[in-house]
Amino acid sequence: MLAGVGGRTIEEAQQNLTHREVIDWIAYRAKFGPLSVQARQERIAAAQMHHLNTIHGGKAKFEDFMIFSQLDEADQPEATVDDVLLMLKASAIKK
């Protein structure tokens, strides 16, 4: 469904996927991880760094090496309409 599963857009997937298919995708993601290549690469790198850290006596947790996964949307300030207008004005001035 997300990331164009089956070559479909999100809208098409929402219209065409059955409840059973959604449950199957949830189970797949729970077993094999995210569909995103970047997220998979981050997990691989984090596992390697955590392993090396443990071998050398480190006490860091696996999650400590998941840099991008720690960026929670709730921690990110939300842009206001005024912020967006200021960005657009700044962009127009530079051209």
C-alpha cells in the first residue's frame, strides 16, 4: 500500500486492497521490516555498529544507532502559513 506496493498509487491501493491483504502486509512488515530501502539500510548499519560496540565492551542500545528512526515528527516544529510564505518570498527574491 505505502511506497506503491504492487505498482499502485496510495489512492489506488486504498481503493483496491482488501482487509485481508492489509493484514498480510502488516504481518510481512512485522516479520521482515520496513519496505523502504533507506530504512532497511539504516537497520543493517545500526546492527553492525551495535555489534562492534558490544564486542568492544560498549553498553549502547541498538536504538542508539538508529539515527533517522529517532527523528520523531512530534519533535519537529510544524511550519505555519506565515513560515511558508516567508520561504516563498525568500525564494522569489533570490531568482
